[in-house]
Amino acid sequence: MIIQKRIASILAVALTLAVGGCAGESDSNPTPTPSPTPPAAAADSAEGLWPGSTDTHRTIVGAVLDDNSYYVLYSAPATPNLIAGFVQGTGTSNNGTFNSPNAKDFNLEGFGVLVATIAGNYVTRQSLSGSVTYSGGVVGPNFTSTFDHAYDTTPGLPSLAGTYTGQLGISSLGSPVPAATVIVAANGTFAGADANGCMFTGTATPRIRGNVFDGSITFGAAPCGVFAGSTLNGIVYLDVAVPPSGRLYIAAPTSTRTDGAVFSGTR
């Protein structure tokens, strides 16, 4: 009961922050600007959204972006509702092969940040599969995924609006992720808190191409630990296929890629 009251109190403050940010934008720009139609993806590329799974029974959601960067969020084994980390880096697409020499695995299961490479194969706008190899030659999971045509949808900030409950994790802590709540306003600003009392705010900004948002997240003071007062940049993605009304992902590494934070929650 005490924990529930604490979360409710934090949530009330977070809601005030989110609504306040939305109201501020409304006063300065009352007429919304229509989102332009995103240009088509490259004809020979692994660019796109790639939901799938691994041979270790993890659910994955990958986003390969038009600037060659990528994020692959993954769940705990056989537990698709529990976020376990994300892999981030840059890769090259060439005649059906996808390679990334600089992958970093921001793990939430006690392994910290792992250095890796990715080697894969793709059929443009159809399939992407491959394997992860960690530093020292340790072979990681194999993965398979299918192109999600939601990538072609024009990103709209109002679609993100809502209250999401789930987990927030920081890879350097190496402990189970605490319960967290994030409230997103119709203008893309968001605010949230976890069960430990760490509060954070952020913004989502539509990308020129692809139904993925650039995101930034700023952590408050104590008890936010290693990220207190810091701002991280990454992506925000809403997977509308998750019932009943979508799953929100926020993934952001530090600028040095030595730590990272990730949120996963449903409305």
C-alpha cells in the first residue's frame, strides 16, 4: 500500500509536467503543422522495422534507420512483456548482407554493456536474420525477423499520447528493472517515474523517414543514481501491434556508449 501511494504521488507530478509541456506548446503554436509524407526507403537496404525472435526464445523489435544506425530491443527468455536490454550500433547494407562491427549490448540481466558484432542477411522489405558474436569470440543468439510495413506510416506525435506502465532499466545497475510509469502528451513531451522515486522527462521528435521517433530523456536528481541530472539521446517507438493499445519503447545510450537506459510499457 505504501509503495502504491508513492507511485501515485510521483505519477501526479509526472502528469503535471507532461500536461504543462503540452499546454506550453499549444499557447505558442495553436495551429498544428501537418506531418510530411516520409520518403521511401532505399531499394537495397536493411532499413525498416523488424519484429522477430531469437533461438534463445527472446522476442525482439529491431529498427534499422536511414542513417545506418540501429536499435534492437529484446525481452527476457520466453517473457515478451519483460524488457531485458537493447543492442545499438551502426551497420552497412550491401547486396543482401548486413554487418555491424561496433554493436553494443546494453543488458539489464547483470552483464552490463557488452561489445559485439552482428552479421546478417536481408531481403529488402521482407526479412532480416543473422547472429550476434560477443567480444572474445563468444557466439550469441541467432535471430530472425520480418519487415513491418508500419515503418512506412507517417509518424505522428498525437499517436504516442497516453499513460504507459512497465519497466525502466539501466544497464550498469545489473539488477531487475523496477516498475515505472511514463505519461506522453500529444506534443511528444513525456514525464515519468519508477517505483524507487526516480523522475525523468523527455521529448519525442518525428524522423524524416520511418515511423520511429528521435528521443531524449533527462533524469532528475537523487534517487536517479548514475544518470542523475544527465540527458541521454536515442529513439522512441510505439509498437501498435501489442494489445490492447500498443507498447512504448524508449532506448538511449550515453554519448560514450558505456551505459544505457531503456523503458518498455503498455497503455
